[in-house]
Amino acid sequence: MEQENLNRWVELIAKELAQPLKNVKAVGELLAEGATIPFIARYRKELTGSMDEVAIMNVRDRLEQLRELDKRREAVISSIEKQGKLTSELMSSIVTAETLAELEDIYLPYKPKRKTRASMAKEKGLEPLAQRLFNQEKFNLDEFAASFVDSEKGVADLNEALDGARDIIAEWVSENPDTRKNVREIFWTEGQVESHVLKGKENDGQKYKDYFEWSEPISKTPSHRLLAMRRAEKEGVLALDIYPPEELAISSMERQHVKEENAAADQVRLAIKDSYKRLLRPSLETEVRMESKMKADEEAIKVFASNLKELLLQAPLGQRNVLALDPGFRTGCKVTCLDRQGKLLYDDVIYPHEPQRQTAKAAALVKALCEQYDIEAVAIGNGTAGRETEAFVKAIGLPHKVLVVMVNESGASVYSASEVAREEFPDKDITVRGAVSIGRRLMDPLAELVKIDPKSIGVGQYQHDVEQTKLKQGLDDVVMSCVNQVGVEVNTASKELLSYVSGLTPALARNIVEYRNQNGPFKDRESLMKVSRLGEKVFEQAAGFLRIHAAENPLDSSAVHPESYSIVKQMAADLGCSVRELMSSAELRRQLDLKKYVTDKVGLPTLNDILAELEKPGRDPRQTFEIFSFTEGVNTIGDLKIGMTMPGIVTNVTNFGAFVDIGVHQDGLVHISHLADKFVKDPKEVVTVAQKVKVTVVEVDAPRKRIGLSMKSDPFADQGVPAQDGSNKGKRDDKGQGKGPRRENNRGESKPQEKEVSMEEKLAMLVSKFKK
């Protein structure tokens, strides 16, 4: 049965995604067998037509949706069948329903429900009257309705009889699948999101001030705005409604159900109006709220995932001896020394800042440690006292070979208090663990960041408001993709890093580390099979992503899968050389005719991958590390001046702009309207997390710790604001009035901000509105 369903599902998915049926079917079958997305994308290209990870994820997610839809379909059929109401026509409608909404519309009239006004009217015997009215024939309405007056049944007079009949019609109309479909479409095309502040919440809800009186089309509401309003509603600050103009919905319903012009049709009109207000609008508003929330969640998760990928794939410094500093003023700076494998060798505390001001003593210790442990780089956390500590280290006269690097420490405190950190450093306090994390993050961001819950890294957008199960899967997909894209050195990797390798579970990752600790380093990939519970299937999924750099077989340090070793050996044999010689000689590789090695199972996509890997075995896809420095002498928000141009690092990208660290302990916001000289629809088209950028300061609100930045070549073109170099690059309009940064009005349109608006108000528009 499952195979039959799979065949039906993949046929539908192939049409939806415009992919060849055989490729989608192969993906479905591989997933059903337990293959991971990285494995399928990398090592099964012949079967999938070289579908990438995103396409494979789309197939997986759609398969799950269709599986859940079929489960619901079976439950609906079973329920209606038990009621004895399942007809062949109804069965056909259920079987052909393509969406959950369509299926639920069909099921609604048969869905067990509590007593309704319609069901009570039916108990009073009013259904024949309702049917006669609904048919809209010409008849003596009063006379016919009077025949249903029966005090014993609870129908006291003519009006009660007609009221009850209209209740029945109202329910029929609200449960009609075509009616629901039409009105649902009106909700989506014409519906408005409206919010207003609840009485007495004006002061408590100031951060939601922009939404105190807000209205915009639901079809155009960006995810971050909808999530903000929903959060405000949850906190009891706003009342939120989503609905279209009432007359549009009712007119649509009348066109469908009112067929005549007579007294009966008038009763139907009254029933339709009641049906919409009392039944259909609340039902569809709930549905639209849920679906719009799901769409907003998907967009927020997409933004988060994109940011996380860029963060995880930051350029690593590599294996260096590192001195790591977790800065602080009163409590001092925690110092740790790490070897090239990230092992903690030494820890201490120095007090170079106020109030102790033991600068000379601190400098002497740092210089001595750099010499003793042959330090090659100093990693400094970018939190409190970070810039001051950087200035201190740069001033003490370290050898030029020693790099001094600021490291984003977001999430380091979460790691230091985690079970993972306690297990690794049971006898060290959280400050030592935090410093170690900062140092390791410089050496290999990916290997260190996988130990932290992605939600704590600080690159998300409303991550606590979205559906957490979907968020976790989305972020896990990203981490797994990044880990397997880079590859993992099996003899040095932590169990946390290993657990994200294709095919490996946390338990298997732990078993690998335990085996390594008991038996020494793995000498080859084949020896992984000796690890408890690591069988052939797991080995197939994992082996290509695990590296053993000191292995006798050079292929064990590459991304060539063991299943393809025989192909490489045959290539070497055909050229009369060893595998190692083939990997080191471009001339030998140029002599290969790949078509000669094509088989039923191995095609040119895999052979081209093998050849690329032989050229650069075990290559790291991440960029080369580049040193970065903030503007010297600008350490706090108080040092900023309007017009300053300075380097920065993007720390977060949202739908409304990007946040940039410029080294003053407070990220600035580059609003989407200031990301480029051209119109930008999606910030991700211009910037990515961890990207190094040049920005200009356009707004500063020191009391509220808010900074407005711009990446435009001339951010003050319409303001007449002098640049910091003394030139006046700004321009004025014909009346001599400057115009501020553009902002969105509550219709989503762009309009200029007038000069008389204060700087504080402008900041609120640029920053407060968006950073919630």
C-alpha cells in the first residue's frame, strides 16, 4: 500500500516541481530506504538527475504533506462510512481532493459537532420548511410556514418557524464546499489585516506603537510584520482581525445561492447574511490566520536558515595556537591558551581595565603566554570591554606574526552553561568555557557553533514565535548540509559535530568518540566498521563525509566515496601509476577519458566529482580567512558622528534590512531602503551574515542605543548633510528643504520623511519600527 501511495505521490510531485518522474521517484525511494539528503545529493546524482539539496528537501517535505493528507483522507472516509452516508459520488470527491482545505470542506457537513442552532431547528421539524425556502419556489410563505407552528415542539409562532428554517439554511450555505472555496479566495485576495491597541495598553505596548491603528492587505503583509502583530496580540496589547469587505463576500454567496426574486428568496438572503457573519467569517478568519501564520513561519525560518548557513560557513582561521580572551571590566578578562587542536592548555584572569587597572601586569602575562605557547593568533570576544581589550592587546607589542582578531561571541554564554561544556570541562567555571569557545570559534566556526542551539546564535527573526518543530527541522537541515559540505576529520571531531554527519545519530557519534579514545586514532575508513552499531548502511551514508588525513590510502582524506575506490584504482592502473601519483599529477589526470569508466551505476556526474576531488582532495569549500579590523578610536556609540564611514560585519539579515556590527557594542540597522543605490526587494540579494561591508552613519540615538546606517554611495543625497571629511555631498531640493531616509507608510508605500521630524522620531521610524 505504501509503495502504491509513493508512486501516486511522486507522480504529483514531479508535475508540481517540473522534475522528471524517474528522478523524483528515485529520491522518494532513497528517502524511504533511510538515505540522507546530503548523501543523495552528493553520491546518487545519476539516479536523481543531479538534483541539489534544496530540490531534494522540497520532495521530502511534499511527500510528508501528501502522507499526512492521505492519513486525514482515510480518517474522513472511515468517519462518514460509520455514519452510513458514504456514497460513490462522495467517495470520489474525497479521493480526488488535492488539499487539506478542500478535504475538510467536503467533510464539514458530516463532521460530528455539538448542538447548533440548525440541529435544534431540525429537531423541531423545520427542515422541510428550510428546504422549501431554499428551493425558492413561488408559494404562500406565511400559510406554509404557519403549518410548522407547534408549541409542543418549541415553535411558538410564525417568526420562530422562519428563524429556525433560516438557521438550517445558514448552516447549509456555510458548509457548501463551493461557497467556502469562493469566500476563502475573497479572504486571500481582498482581506485586510487590521489591528488596534486595546484600551489602557498604550503605554505598556509602546514597542508596538506603529500597529496601534494599522491596516494592510493580507496578501501583501510581510512575515516579520504579521509575526510582530501576532506577538502583540498574544501579549494583550493589540486586537487583530483579518477579513475582506463584508459586501464582497455576501454578494458572492448570493450569486451562488439566490436564484429567484420572491418571498422565499428574501428569506434565503437573510440566511446568507447570517451565515457569513455568524458561521463562515469566523471559520475562514481562523483558517486564514493559521495559514498566514504558517506562511510567515516558513519565511522567517527561511531567513533564519539562510543566515545560519552563512554563519556556519564563515572562513576558519585553521589549526593555530590561539590565546583567547573573554573580556570584562570589573571581573577581569578570562585568558585561555589552546593548541592547534583546540585543547585547553592554560587559563587565568587578567585585569587590564578599570577598576583594577593592572595594565602592566596583564601585558607581561599575555606576552609571556604568547611566547611560552607559541601563540599565532589572539581571539577577543566582541562583548562588554571587547574593543577596549583589543586596544590593550594591540598596544603591548606582540610579534607581528600574531594576529589579533575580534570574534562574535553570540551564544558563547549559552555553550558555557550547557551540558556539553560541563561534560568537557567539569572542573572549570563558565568563564573559562566561554573563553575556550571564543578561541575555537576563530579556529573553526562550524565545529564550535554546532554545539550551540541555533536559536541562541542571534541570527533569527521572531524565532520564538514560529512553529518550533518546523524551525528545528529547518535549522537541522542547514547544519547537516554545512557539516557534510565541509567534511569532518573523524580523529579530532567532537561528538556534537559527528552527530550531524550523514547517517550518524548522537549515539553513534558518541560510540565513535569512545572507540577513538580507547583504541587510538582511526587508521582508515574501513576501521569505522569496528565501532559498535555502525553497520554497512550507516557506513554507506557516512563514509564519504568523514576524513582521515593521516590514512595510508590518500582517498580516505578525500570526498571520494569508498564505493568508488575501485574506479580510481582502475584509472591509476590504466595510466601505470599509483593512486597517490594520480592525485598529485595534473598531467596524469588530463590523460583520463572519463567516458571509459561509465557503467550502468556510475555516470559522468559522479566521475566528474571524482576527478574534481582528485585535484583538490578534502578541499574546504569555505573562503580563505581574512583579517578584519574595526575603526580605531571608535569604541562606543558616543564616539559616532553622523556621516562617518566605517567597516562593519553583518550580524543578522532580516526581511527589512541588515544589522551590522561596527565595533561599538551595539549593532546598527541598515534599512532595506539604504542597502544599495538601487531598489532592493530582498536584503539577501545584497548582504549575507558575516559579510564585511562599508557603512555610513546616518542616525545616532545614544540614550536609546540605536544606530541607523547606510550602504548607499551617497546616503545624504537629498538631505544636505555634510560628510565627515568636511565636504558637503548632500543636495537640497528646489525649496532648500532636505529630505530624510525613506520609510514605509502603513500601506507599504514609500514616501519621504519631512525635514521637521526630529532625529529621535526618525530613529523610531528606521529602527524601533523594525527591531522588535
